[in-house]
Amino acid sequence: MKSSIQKRLFLVGCPRSGTTLLQSFLASHAEIKSFPESHFFRHLLEKQTPVRKQFGVAPKDIQNNFAKFLLEADAPAMVKHIPKRAIFSAQYACRFAQILDEITQQAGQSIWLEKTPDHLFYADYIEKHIDSACFIHILRKGSDVVASLYEVAQKYPQVWHGPWTIDYCIKKWLSSVELSLKQAQKENHLLVSYEQFINDPQAVLKTIFDFLDIKFEYEKLVSRQESCQLIGATAEPWKAAVSHSIYQSSDAKFQRIFNRSQQTYIQTCLQTYLDGALKMSVTNPLFAPAI
């Protein structure tokens, strides 16, 4: 049977940049099947030993991670379709897309949406091994992201692999923005600004749905309770507010968390990339970054 899948959509960006909020809107569209974060390509590629990486051999625990994701996605029947004798990472990448295709088709939908922010760092690999892959990058003001990353990692160190330092939070934002900017000119990549999204969600969503080539009906997207159920997992309490109304960005958290000296240090570090980011705002009206 010919696949009815039109696009395989990856929503990426620096963590705490609004990926979950944007996902909740996109997931409420009738044509889009949304999935919880899989971290699939991080598990597939980061955990390889040097020898396995050289020959493209998948890590030993990829089947367990694959199965865990399918259970979280409420698709236990699909676990049996995980390849049992596959050796290479590319085989698992292909099957990952095929299984999400099947789940989406069974739901009578034509686009699937997978949101793992750090899949940004594996975009080239995903494009190579998954046909019709497209990416939406969301970028948010650097000081807001650094404050949010620092706060959540301090509050949930076990989940975030330890309390992040200020320097690590800055590095995470800078590396994410830099990589998104490098992908900006590709036809299958769209960059959007978190700040513009919260200021005018209807305009930004229209551009996104034009990018996806599907009908846009804003009034059908504003009720997002159902689409939030698979997004805010119980193991991720910091996502609990995703079903709330969108809110304006402010410097309140940044000023509350950091003292004056830390604020100055952070702003100075973020300024490094501001000039290049401003150039991007000219070519892409949806992306108007700020530090």
C-alpha cells in the first residue's frame, strides 16, 4: 500500500525555547499526529563506541530505548516491528520513520510530528536517512533561555543530568542558535521566533501551515487540552503549564535568578552572536532574535 504520509516533521531548538508550547498548537491540527519526545537519534548516535561509530553499527541498547518510546507513545502493538536482527544505525532510523508512518496512517492523519529539541544536532543524519523530513526551529531570547535552563536544571538535577552551570547554559543556547542559522537557507527548514509567536500566534502558525502545505484554521487550534496529554509527561513536571494560555516574555526570571554581576556576564557572552542573528532577521521575517 502506498504511504499517505506527506511530511515527517521534526520540531527542534534549544531546550526551554518554547518547543513544547508550539508542539501543543501544531498537534491540535487534524492532519498532524504528535508524539512525545523520543530522543531516538541521540540514543542511536551518541551511545556508539568509536568502533561502532566508524562502521555505522547501532548501540546495543537501541532496541530497549526504541521500545520505551513506543510505550510512551501509547503504541505497544508497534514494539513487535522493531527490527530484531538489524545491525546498522541506518536500519533503525529507517524503521523508526516507518513505524511512525504506520501509527499516523492508522490514525487517519498525514503528517507526523516528533519534538526532541536536541534532534537539531542530528538534522544532517536525519535528512540523509529519512525521506520527506522537514524541520521547524524555534528560537527564543538568549537571556530568557539561559535563565530557564539554569532554573530547571537546578530544580530537577537528576533528570537534567546534574545542575547546569551558567556557562553550560550559555554554551547550549549559543551552539543551538548557531546550528539553526546554518540550516536556515534549506527549503525543508523553517525558523520561527518564540517572541513573535507569542505576540502574534495566528500569523506565525499560518506561515508554518503554509510551509507544511496544509489548511490553516486558527479557531480549531486554540483548544489544546487533548493535544497536551502526550506532551507533558509525568516525568517532566516543568511542562505542566503547556496547556495554559501563552504568555509574554519578560526579564523577570532572568533578574530574579541572577545577580547584577551574573546578568552582565551572561549578556556579554550572548552578545557574541547577536550581529549574525540580526542578519537572519532580514532574510526571515519570522525570526527576530535577541540576546
